[in-house]
Amino acid sequence: MPAPDDAAPPHPRTPGRHGDTDPRLLRAFVAVAEELHFTRAAARLYVAQQALSRDIRRLERELGADLFVRTTRQVALTADGERLLPYARRVLEAHADLAAAFADPVARPLFVDLNTDGMTAARVLARARELAPACELMARFESGLTWAAGEILAGRLDVSFGRAAGLDPGVRARLGMQPVRYEPMAVLLPADHRLAGREAVAPGDLAGETVYAGNGNARTEEWTDFARLLFADWGIELAPSVPLAVGVAEFQRVMAKSAYPVLCVVDFPPLPGTVVRPLVRPVPVSPLLLVWRKGLRHPGLDALREAAARLGAEGGWLVRPEGSWLPAADAALMRAPVRPGRQDPAGPARRHGGTDTARKWPGTQ
């Protein structure tokens, strides 16, 4: 039999904001509607009968409707209660589905942007898949951290790789970061370029040349900014923008048409009709970081971080070559030590144009 409190006269109707209805109140309503008995409904929900009655009265106030007819002998649904019941059940089913989807983070795919396939980020992803085979790590190719960072903050991507120092400080503040590698840089040259026959190319050899580094591509602004810093030190011209090429074949076609050398890293796969030559004296290094949205919790992210750390230790990825060129802002984010070695006879590292570099590359004249 309902408690005396349940037989009280109905409350005045005070409509509320239906979209803010607490699922707990709907759960209480459905239990009473199915049991048609407050005592049994309270036992089913493991709550006190008085608390259940309060929840029903609160829901009625929020909806501005009487949901039950209460007497000392029975409880029955009103017409408004009958109308609410299927909606309440659907809302509770959706909440249950939502809870199930996030109860096990392994069940949710982790979207990992590699920028470009076949390079360092792809190796990290491959190792992470070995470390966490139960996780679904889905590769994406957004071609630039500037774009990918926005996608991460919007929730459409989870993880990316790239040069974080080139991001807007407000964006960077919302990202977690882990240094992955000092990537030695290179230049992609047309096979008939005057420097293509050399085993390596010094930045000074490119003085007066026009080199492509993504200028005009809004997705890769952090890379173009990095190139400007490098080129300014050696008198290299930044190539004007070219049509945005999506896919390897289109990139190859556009670059062949422009005939510009392309700034890249040593692992960049050579394209037909081109050669990749490392940059030396000094070696410019590209600071590759793993980035993700702060607060993200997923075993796949843990696996990526572990994979990056293991590969870095195995390959010496975070050992910065002595005398290498790197902007000071990037060096601060990487926070990795310079490899110990013989002292540069020319003196300590010089700083100019916001860069950190040594006067002489070991082993060169």
C-alpha cells in the first residue's frame, strides 16, 4: 500500500526545462509505472520509499503534469503518464547504450593522424598495435599538425604527430605532448638538379634556390613557419604556394611541374624522378612530438606513448646530434639532451634568428 505521503493532493503545475530532466527521475517514474506500487518500485531501485516519492513529485513539477493517480488502495497512470512512458524508456535505453560504449575504452577506436604514411609516426603506430592488440587504432592522414590539432580539439581526431612549437599558444595549451624524435632533415631534389649527384647537401648549397615547404597550405602552417626560420639563416627562398595536392600521385605531378626542391626529412620516400639528400653542416632537425587532447584516457594512447618511448630508446631518436640546427622554441618543447661528444673547437653554440646551432659540424672541414 502506498505511504500516506503518496496519497497527498497533487502539486501545483510549474513547467520546467524538459531537456534538463535528470535520468534518475525518469528511472523512478518507469519503475513506479511498471510496478504500479511505490513500495515494490522503491525495493526494485534500492531506494527509500520516501525518496522515491520525492523524485516523482519533482518530475511532475518539472514537466508540469500529474503522472499518477494515487489513492490509499492503488496507483494508476494518468493520460500524461501514459504519454511519457515510451519517451522515458527510450531516454533510459540511450543512457544505457552511452554508458556501455564508454565502460570499456578498448571498445572505442582511437583515431591516430600520421600526417604521411611510411615514416616515423607510422612506425610508432605499428609498435603500438603490437603492444595493445585489443585496441583498434585507426590511422588517418590529415597532412599537417595545424589542421590536425583543430580536429583533435573538436573531437574528430584523438592523436597526431608534428611540430607543436608552430601551433597557436592557445591551441598548444589544450594539448598533451610527448617528444618522439629529432628527425634529421633532407631535401627532395629533381633527378636532374645540380645538387642531385651529391650524397649530402649543406643548407648553404641551397642559397639563392627556391625550395617548397607547404607555403599557402593552411593545414601545414607549422611546417612552413619552421622552413622560414631555417631558410632565413642560409638565404634560401621560400617557394610560392602551389595547388594543394592530395595523394602521392598528385603531389608528384605538382612538384614535377613546378620543379622546386622540397624540404622534407630523411625518411621521406623518394618519388619517381627525384632523389632525397640529407642536409648537413649543420644537420637541421625536425622536432617530432606526439600530441593529444588533454584529459584523454584510452589504453591506445598509453600504447602509443610506450611505443614512442621504446622506439626512441632503441633508435636514439631523442639524442640530438651535436651541432644540429633547431629553433630555440622547439628545443624548449623537446627537452632532450644534446648527445655528449668532443667540444667544438670553434666555441660554444651560437644563437641567432631564434635558432640554436653550433658553428661547426663534427667531422667536416
